[in-house]
Amino acid sequence: MKKNSEIIYTTNAGWVRAIYDTLLEAGLDSDALFKQFDIPLEVHTQPDLRVNINKLSKLWTFVTQSTVRDDISLNVTRHVNNATNIVTLLGGASKDLIDATQKMSKFISASSTGFSIQYYVAETFCIELSATATGVYVGEEALDAQMARITHLASLVYNPSIKPLRLLLKRPEPKCLAEFERIFDCPLEFNQSNNLIEFSLESARLPFKTANLSLSSHLERYLKEYIEQHLPSDTTNPLINEIFRHLAHMLPEGKPGIADMAKRLNMSQRTLQRKLKEEGVSFQALLNKIRLGFACDYLEKDQYNIETISDFLGFSSYTSFIRFFKAETSLTPKEFLNNSKNKNKKQI
């Protein structure tokens, strides 16, 4: 039997690809960083590849120290491309958050040997992330990323989304505290004895709306692809580019407001409004533009019903979506859909 020091602890290629994309989004040279820490770039082409956790831990330590930013890893969850596996696991086979966490703990055991998940049902429902039995340490950044992943997935399966009662973290208070507060959106306690997410028992027992999770994951990937394809011909303005890219994540989460956008861009709402005014455009105009484009595309493809499209484009109600769509096109979504169907029939 090997000694603990000889064991190589690993994680899956999908998670490492998400780290690569996160670093890229942060303006870093992902290729150079992966080469520097001997992390295989083949994670893009070999989905079954396993990657040494110690190398990733060293990478994160270097990134945090060199950028003086300890919040970058919180965005890994938005770049996970293997979300469909989680969707099947959580949405298709689970009735509520407690049931899903049981399955999540098994998934984590299979996908990573760096940490494990335990859960406790008492007056509240708690999810705890801890090191493996051997005590290998995956690093603060990796645990931050997984905590963000769990809270993000929990929010997707409920509409309106649920929030944790609080988060306990072993790490010291981060330098980028405002970003932690924005991502987790609940009371945070640092320098604790464990890493724990606490939900009310009532929230944990609410039945899952599984369509929310599957559609949201699908829509989020679709939005990213759509934006990448259309932005180059749409605008060369860096700020507007960045707004559109953030909207790809905000729309599925149901938070397309200017206040949240300003937080994501690390500026005040007033500053964002001023910068947009200088460009001769408003945030609402940009939001309307992207919403209308997505709505028309989804209606033409006839993949989801109108109520579902309304929900996942961040409208407060079905009627709000109808009013918006008619104001923009002079047609109701149903009329637009019927026209699209008739046009397709004539082309056949």
C-alpha cells in the first residue's frame, strides 16, 4: 500500500477547463500559467484526463499573490462546461436540496480526491466541505470555488432562488470582500473551524423545479455562444462588450439589473450610468437589445414555451415579457411564433 505522501490527488478535466477559462476572463495568460505549473493543456481535448490537485493549488496561490486578487476563483462555476452531468444528477434524480446533496457528495467523491462533502439535518440544513481523510489541503481558492458552485446550483433550481442563511469559511477575511458578499449574497463568517453552508430546513425541503436547472444551464451556454458570435460585428467598445458578456450570466440567474451589473464591473451605479451616457446608450437599451435578440431566436427555433423563455430572460412575469415584446416588435410572442412557423412552411 502506498504511503500518503506517494498518493497523487486529482480532479477532473472539466473543472480544470473551467479554471483555464476563468483565468482568461480575468485577463491572464492561461496557456503560460498552465505551462508554468505543468498543468496539461490536453484538458481541452481529453475529457477523461485527471489533473494533480497540488499543481492547481500552487497555480491559485501564484495567481492570488501576483494579481493581489483573492476573488478570481469564485467565477469558476460560471465556466463549468460539464454542467449537464450535474443537471442530470441534481435535477433529474433529486426531489429537494437534501436529496441532491446526498447525490452531490457521491459525485464529488468520484470527480475529485481533494475534498469531500458532508451534510447535517437538524434545526437547519448544513453542507460542509472538508479535506479528505488523509488531510490533503486543496487551497483556499479551490474551496472558495466549490462553495460558490454549490450556492450557484442551489439558486438555479428554485424560482425565486433561495439564499443560504450564512456561510462559514476557514479562510481569513479576503481582500476582495465586496465580491465575496456579492457572489454569496448572505452573511459571511471568516476564520471559522470549518467550511459550511447553512440553509433553513424549510428551504432545503422545497421541491426542486428541475426544468429551471436544465434550461438555465442550457440557456447560459447558449447565451455565451451567441454573444461570442455576435459581439465582434455589434460593437468594439470594451465596456459594452463586458456588459454583454456579464448579461450572459445574469439573465439565467434572473438578476439583469444595473445595480448588480455595476457591482460586477467594480464601479458605482452612478459611474456606470455616466460612462454609458458618454457612449450615447443606456443600460436598459442594451438589456432590451440582448433580450429581444434571444427571445426572437428562441421563438423561431420553437424549443421552449413562451412562459419559460420569459422566465429565463429575467422578466418579473409572463405579462411583462408580452408587453416588452409587443413594444419592440408590434407583435405578441405568440403572433411572432405563428408568423415564424408560417414562414418556415412556405420555405419547405
